[in-house]
Amino acid sequence: MIGWQDHPFGISVKKGETAAFCMCNNSKNGPYCDGSHKGTGITPKVITFDKDDTIRACGCQHSKNRPYCDGTHKSLK
């Protein structure tokens, strides 16, 4: 089953910006944390970016390198 979507999210980030990414797979605002992990023992992955960039965040919820896409979605179709 594909998670939030069947391809990565392209996200523009700025140097110094901090984001919390869902790791529990329950967020309704994927790939970002919305607090749905509470009570699961799983915490979000919080990242402060060190440069302006565009990242590819996992949309299928199966990447082994979350929150980043590792291409796993291609094998789930």
C-alpha cells in the first residue's frame, strides 16, 4: 500500500528552517508531523536545514532513509 502519495514530495527549504517529519505514518498532513504519534512511542524526525535546497521527502512511507525518498515507491506500484 502506498502511503500519502505514490511519489516523493518536492519541498523547498531555506537555511536555518526547521521541520518535523512524520515517522509514525499516522499524520494527516504528511510528510509533516501533525502530532498523531502521541502515545505510539514514535517521535518525528526534526531537521534544521543548513542550506537553501529542494529536498525529496518520502511520500509512500516505505523509504529506508526517511524522511528522504530512496526510490522505494517505484517497487510498490
